[in-house]
Amino acid sequence: MKKIFYYFLFIFLLSFVIIFSFVSPSFGAYPKLINKLISAFNDIKSYIVAIATPIAAVAIGSGFLMQKFSLGDEERIRTGKKLIRTSAVSYAFILALDLIIGLIETLIK
């Protein structure tokens, strides 16, 4: 029992030393590379949200048109409904990810 306790204590202290020995003091500032990466990810996030909106609108519109001009074909009606449903869910997922990322950014800062 004592051996197991000493092993756990040794692993804990070793991990504590390793974690804090490789941390460099940054004095509350990010390096230039990290600032560039953060701004690049913010730009990519804004582009994805900006592109997703018209894509979702086109997909939903084509789904409605597929339903209206199906001329009674059940397969095209089901395909149109599936297209509308999947595009709406995908767009909602993208917006939810944008909100979650924004929340995490505010919590980090």
C-alpha cells in the first residue's frame, strides 16, 4: 500500500515539475505568431458564417422548388423535404458553433 502511495506521489510531483518547468513567462502577452493565428481563425470563422448564410438560403429554396414542381412524384417530394431539413439543421449547427466559440473567447479573455 505504501509503494502505491509513493508511486502516485512521485508521478504527481514529476508531472507538476514537468508542467511548470516548460512554461515560459509571457507577462500577459501573446507572441506575434499566436496573435496572427488568432486573427486568422477569427477571419476564417467570419468567412464561414458569411458564406453559410446564402448557401443555406439556396439549399432551402431549391428544396421548396423541388417540392412545388414535383408534379406528384413522391420521391422528389421526400428529397425536397430532406434537403430543406438537412440544410436548416446544418445552418443551425454552424450558428451554434459560432455562438459557442464566441462564448469560449469571452471566458478566456
